[in-house]
Amino acid sequence: MDDTSPLAHLAPQVREIALMDDSVRIEWIQKDRWVGYTRAGQALAKLQWLLAHPKKMRMPNLLIVAPTNNGKTMVVEKFRRDHARGLSLDGRADVIPVLRVQMPSAADPLRFYQAILEALSAPTRRGHRLVEKEGQAIRLLRATGVQMLVIDEINNALAGPTNKLSEMLNLLKNLGNDLQIPLVGVGTKDALQVIHSDDQLANRFEPFPLPRWRDDSELQDLLASFEQTLPLRRPSDLTNPVLTRRIVAMSEGILGEIVALLVRAAEAAVRTGTERIDLALFDSVDFQPPSARRASAAAMRVD
């Protein structure tokens, strides 16, 4: 199908989907998808640089900071998938270049090492002493060839008692020194408070912000790329300034909200037969901005 076809607004691999039944198209629309954009590309390049960095006593680290639902986990998960686990040359052991773990809520060292062991699919019993859990985790991190440890929701370290925060900060320093691998923290702005609680960690972790989206050329590039992945039979022209302003207002500049809004609108475009996203469709979809949802939830609380 050439670029003069009615489906020229779609990426080549999506044009075939656009000709299928509505149920197939809606299923496609609802799937997770990676849509690249400049800042995400820069983050992936930084992660690749860290992964290739030669070992030394004080490895460089990264702290990816963004509002909730603004794409930070999407970036590190994309990087992890691009460096998926495999088998050693002799086929006897797992090799895990990039390991992603989530910092437990009300974090403490014992629970953190437990999270690492679970991410490694290691058989383990809860309740082991810290020294045993730590030893097992470090042995397996080495045995599986982990070259980068990604710690999602690192801001959870603030949820525990002050003495536990101090223990977690020492753990992070020692873990990086012992394994000589880069650590990548991922979290909200509170993650900065975690890292800057310790001067040594603050010097080792380079902050990398993913800010809210604004009505600018970056957003237009993102929307143009996203439109190419939605199997609608008519062009929506999402980069139209009127539509762009509406998208920013409804999503409040949060990437996950932008995606959710466009997915719902695209589903409605298929179901109603309009086959394009326009202002009238945005008015009809069941979508509330994040702040409105929070306000509704607060109003529903029973004292």
C-alpha cells in the first residue's frame, strides 16, 4: 500500500490492521505500545552508556525522576526488554544483564534483598536473617551476570522509620561498591530527597528528569507518532493546535494520561464509525483529568 492510499497516515504495519474487523482493531488499540520520543531516547542512550561502563570502585549511577504515570517505568522496562535474560554459553545458567526490582513499601534491607531474590526467581524462605539474605542475593547477582540493577519506586525508602532509611542508604552504597555495577533509581520527586539524604550517594546519582508535557513541538512529535499506531481509517491530525491544547488540558501533561485518553478516544472512533479523533469525540469519552479523579475520590470518603 503506497503513500497515496487512504491509509497513508498510518505506519505500514498498522495499515493491514485498519482493514480488519472492529473487534480486532479495538484489541490492537488496547495493547501496550512503545512510542519513542526525544527525552525517552536520551534516557535509553544514558542507560546504554551506563551498561557499557567499565567496572570501577565508584560506578556512575542514574536517578530517573518523574511525576507518577509519566513514563519513567516505561523507559526502564523498554531497556530491560531490549537486554532480556538469556542462557550462558554452556546453557546451564541464566544470564540477566538488567535486573529490575521494586523498592518495597516501608522499605528495610531484609525486604529489599527479598525483592531481589524474587526478581531473580530464586527459591527463598521468608524470615531468614539479614546476613543470610544479603549473602544469597549478592551471590546470585554475581552468578547471573547482572550488569545493572534498576530500583523502581526508590522513593518508598522514605516510608520507613528514619533508622531504616539510613540502613537503606548504606545498603545502596555498599551494593554498588561490592558488585561494581551501575544502580538506576526510578521514582517521583521524593526520590531526590532519598538520594540527597547522603552526600556520597548524591554525588554518584545523576538526576534525569522526565517533566510533564507541554504544548510544544515535543508533544506534537509524540502525537504524530502515536497517531500512526492507531488503526483508524481517517486521519485525526492530532498535531492540530486545538486538539493539542485539549489533550494537554485533559491529561494535565502526564504521559500515561495522554495514552489513556487517546486509547479511549480511538476505541470510541471505531465503535461510533467516525474513524477519527476530534474535539466532539473528546467531549463524549468517559475520561476525567487526574486532579478531578482525586477530588472525586476525596469527596467519596466516609468519615
